[in-house]
Amino acid sequence: MGAAGIPVKERVKVSQNWRHGCCRRETVLKWKCNLMPWMELDGEYLYLSQAENIQAYHLCAEGTGLQRHPQAIFSGHQEDVCRFVLVNSHIVSGGGDGSIVLHKIHGSYSVKFSAHEQEVNCVDFQGGLIVSGSRDRTAKVWSLSTGRVGQCLHTVQTEDRVWSIAISPLLSSFVTGTACCGHTSPLRIWDLERTRILWVGVAWPRLFKGVLSGLSGQLLTCLGTDFHRGAGVLDVFYETPSLLLSCGYDTYIRYWDIRTSTRKCVQEWEEPHDSALYCVRSDRNHMIASGSSYYGVVRLWDKRQTRCLQSFHLSSPSSSPVYCLRFSTTHLYAALASALHVLDFTAS
């Protein structure tokens, strides 16, 4: 977790609070209908999907929650937003209507295009390219170059529903997490470099474009072996170009280092109550946070230990998955079916 601007003494106290689970809990937003929200943090703002819209909330100074009324609302989908990403002042979202919507957060510019035959479960956006995954058993690569926004550069037949997707920080490949029902490998890495060359070279001679178009989207590798049927991967997170985390229905967080092995992860942690894991994030150092499928359980893990470091039950006595979580140096935000919770680790 970045600690810029925090005095050393305060930084030590906050670090100890994370380790010992000392925090102040608050429910900062509630809504009446059960949803499957997704969110992103960006400086002073928290972006949260609410049905077919994405709302931007201003975070209050000194970590005192957030302003209850959104500063901005981004719309365009006809059905619920499934997931979205916020990159370089752009929001890219996939919806249950099969479309992808692109918004520029500072201005009125937006573009919507039909992307899949069924809901778009996941999206990512880097380097002028969008990748999307769908229930229709395909992953697609899309151009954002001027005049070609929404042009599909390649379609990957995954033979399985795609639940999660992420572009490598090197922009050379992307990973898909699938349902592990129609295909036995739920984690697969696909070539993106040649697709990117195609995108850069759209103004070059047609012959060159034609040669490259047949090379993009090739399967580079599968991660892991012997996954049981239904061990779908619900979230993936790149720490570096070679290190990534995954989690899903088989109750494990897995840590992959593709430099050493693609057959076996280098570390794994099992959810102690045998619950599916809906989301995972790390501080790119030692700490991992995960969200479970029952009772709003958020767990903190230390990569140097085998057992869970701390756990927080946010929805007892009713039950809800933690659909999404994000954290800063001092706060963790967890989105459940009917509420947004915050854990404040600056508390004394």
C-alpha cells in the first residue's frame, strides 16, 4: 500500500492496525434492491456500479466516509453493469445487455457498441485496446483508435463462459478466467502482441494487415492442471507482468509466477470455511484481501503465512457475497448485495 504523505509514526500505527484487525467499521451506502455491484478507487473518488449506472462518490477528507450523493452518474446500458474498469480518466463497462460503453470522466464524451450475444461479464482496458469476456463463450479484442472505436480485432472461442479477464502490464497478452465446465483449463493466457501490432498498423498496407490478422489471439499457455469441473475463476489480478493472483469457486487463492512454472502455482491459500471467493486484490507487496460468497466475509492474508491473518463479517446475520473490494493505504471498501461497507484502519 502506498503511504505517500503519511507521517512515519502514523504509517507504523496504520500498518499495525491492518495486521491486528483494528479498524472502525461503517456502512456508508445502502440500497433497497439486491445488486451485484462493482467499484474502482481513483484518488478522491470511489466509482460504484448501481444497476445500469456507474456513480462517482467523493471521498471525504480525513477518511470520514464519502458524500452520500454522487458527483456524477455515467449511464448507457439497458441492463445492469456487470463490471467496469477505470483507466486514464476513461471508464469502460460491460453490461447485461451485451454492450460495452466507454465514458470519458471529465466531459460528456461516450461511446456504446454491441459487443457480445449475451452479457459482458468482464472487461479490461490498456494501451488503446479493450478486452471483454462473455457468457456467450467468447473473449474479444476491440480497438479504440480514432475512427475505429468498437471495431473487433479478434474473437477468441473459449468454449466456456468467461467470468474474469485482465491485460498483462506489458500489453503483450491477456488472461481469461472461465467457468471450467466446457473446457478443463479455467485460466488461459492469450497472445495480444500481434493484435496490438495490427491495431498500430491499421493505416499500413492491406497486405500487411491481412498477414497479421490471422496471427492474433493465439493461446499461449494454460495455468495449472487437474482443476475439477466447475472450478470457475471469478477474479484475476496482475501484480507484475509475470505475477498474478486468481480466485473462484474452488475456494482457493492462487499465486502464479509464469517465469517459473505454468503448471503449478507458487503459493495457494484456502478459504477456511469452504466458501467460493468472488474477488481478490493485493498491495503488490505482502498483503492480499479477498471477498467470500457468504456473510460478507472479507479476509486479509500475508503471503509469508499460510493461514488467514484477519477476517471481518460484514453482512451477519443476513448473507451476501462480497462482490468487489478495493483498498487504499488506510481504508478498505467492500461492496455487498445491498450496501457499501468501509473499514477505517486509522482508528486508534
